[in-house]
Amino acid sequence: MNMKSNLPQHPCKGKCTAFKEEQCNTCLIAVEAEFLPGDVVVYSDSIDINSLHTIEAYQPNNHYWLAWDQLVRRDQIRSATTAELKARRRLPAPEMQGVTE
């Protein structure tokens, strides 16, 4: 019995070496999402939350699930800097002045 893919228009078909007959769960994220599961992010400066957060999954239309079931839009977060990772918190703009990655 020859099983055919239920994803004939899959965007990875013919491009990704991991694509066989099913969604590969790696290249789709890389194609559509800016952040990958496990990436550490902080909220943008307009949101008064200074803790670090981990990306759990990408959702369509530029949304991300963070650890602890928080759904955020792409424009609400940014990658945590090396200095922020060391400090274990989002650094305010004055503390970021002069910090080089």
C-alpha cells in the first residue's frame, strides 16, 4: 500500500532534506519564525516585565508561546542580550549603554 502525503503543498517539499511524507517540524519553524524553541527573549521596553522568557513554540501570524503558557506577538519581544543572560533579567536602556555583545 502506497501512502501519499496529506500535505501536497507543504512548503518544505523539494527544499528540506528532512522532509519525507510528513511535516518535519524543524524547517517550517525556520522558514516562518524568527525565534526557535529554546531561544531566550525579553519583553520590549514598552512592557514593564524584566524577567527572561523561553520560546516554546511558534504560532501562525507572528505569535509565540512562551514558557508558562504566555502567548505574545512578535513585536512584544526581542532576543535577550549576552549581558541580560548573565544578569538573568532584562536590562534597562541606561544599563545597556556601552554594553557590547
